[in-house]
Amino acid sequence: MALPGVRGHIQAADSDDSVQFMYNDERKLGGLVMVTVTPGGGYASVIKTFTLDQANPPQLRLLAPGAYTPLCHPGHACSAIHAEHQVISLCFGEAACRILYYENQQLREAVMTD
């Protein structure tokens, strides 16, 4: 079965990043694996894991670099995020959405909808 995936420049302008869903149906676990190819070599890593829910299946998209406003709850400080490179959007059906992006060579995550 073909699983959804995206490909782009997620970590840096010169990286070739491919993100793919992986799952373990027996344990009802899912995850995102990113394979990166750079001019100096390549590597793969699990960047996110989650419990699978048939009512809210995961959806994956690649978004353009730019400013994103995360979900802010009353009483909590919240400021816009500026992503220099492409952003991974991970949503679960009609439930929560989050973005995964790189900032200073570090993977970050922000909840966008609840």
C-alpha cells in the first residue's frame, strides 16, 4: 500500500528531504520518517510518532516557507513562527493540526489547530 509522503527542502535550501508515513497496524502506532540527502551524504531518522486513530487518519502536506501563527490559549504568550525553509503540515482528520519545521538545525513543532 502506498503511504502519503512529501519531498522538498525542509532542513536547508540545499537538502533534499523526503518525509514518509510509516505504521505498525498491530500496535496502532504511526510515525514520520525523514530521509535527507545533502551534498556530503545522507541519513534517515524518525521525526514524529503518534497513535493511529481510524476516525482521524493522518494527513501530510508540505507548506511554503513563511510566517505561521500557532494556536494560542488564553493566558499563554504566543508569537508567530517564521520558517526559513519548507514546513511539514501534519493533521489528523478533522482533529488537531501541527507543523514541523527546522530552526537553527533543530526540529521544532507547533500546534496550529485543536
